[in-house]
Amino acid sequence: MLENKLRSLRFVAPTAAIAIAGALGTVSFAQVSSVVSDPEKLVIETDAGNQLISYGIDMMKKQFPVRERATRTPWTKKGEIVRFRGVFLKDLLAKHDLDEHAAVEVRADDGFMARVPKADIDSYAPMIAYEKECTDADRQTGRCDADDTFRPLDIDESGPFFVVWPYDNLPASYIPARNNLWVWWVIAVRPVK
């Protein structure tokens, strides 16, 4: 029930940004590749849409350096900083020799898709986040143990995979016009020629 409500919110909050981005050709609600079947996995595809590999969080932690980013998002309160852990998108692409394509499509479980230009990947190092820092509230509610520093992103927090950008390093023109680049419920990444 909560998941369905959250999925419908995707279309309510960023409506203006999506309309602008859609006019610019950077967003669509395309059919997701048939190779994607598990929202707990991140699928890396070829430009033809064939699956190269599927990563769960544990595998991702073993295959890539664990990166951290402290940032706000378009939806956090002004001045509120959240620390995320994940893998840089450029590292993920480089491992599979997909880093020379003009752009990538990042696809979400609900059919949402955003096209991310290589120039943005190179300039801003977006992260595929899979964890966020534990808070006192997390410890009080049992989401984190006393000694936990980070915990997996829940679906109500845009997880299990969420594209996170360095908010304060982005050009002013990206906010809110390009908020569609903060893709949540990510299930697939596909290079675009």
C-alpha cells in the first residue's frame, strides 16, 4: 500500500520539472527492459538492452570502492545534509567499458527513465546510493543498532538504489528544471550512443 502511494507521488511532486525535461527530451516513461525482474538488483545493460550483469548491494560493495557523499537533495529541508554511501556511476560504467557513450539511461522500477549525459557524469560524479547514514531517530525506532553508521535505503527513501548528485555543486539552472536526474527505485542503467 505504502509502495503504491509512493509510486504515485513520483508523478505529483516533480510535475513541472518533468514537463520541462520532457520538452527537452531528457525524460520518458518508457517500457523497462524485460531483463529486469528484481527491484533489489541493479542491472547493467548493453546499448541494445541486453543484460551484462546484475548487482545486489553486497556484490556492489565487493566489486567497487564504497564512496560517500554528504549532500542535500531537492526534497530535503534547506541546510539539511544527508550522508549516502554507494558507487560512482562513472566507476560502474568504466568497469564494463561503457564509459565512452554519449549518455546513459537510468531506469526506475515504475517505468521512469532519465537520460544522463556523459558530460554531467564526468563533471558531477553522480552516485548510485544504496545506504544512508543512521540518525538518532533510526536508532530509536530500531532501524539502526547503536553501533551502526549506515543502513540500506528503504523504498520510502528512494531505495534500494537512488541516483544522488552533489546538490550544491550543480548549476542553478539544474534546480528544479533537472530534478528528474535524481532517479529513485533505480533498476537498470543502459548506455546510449
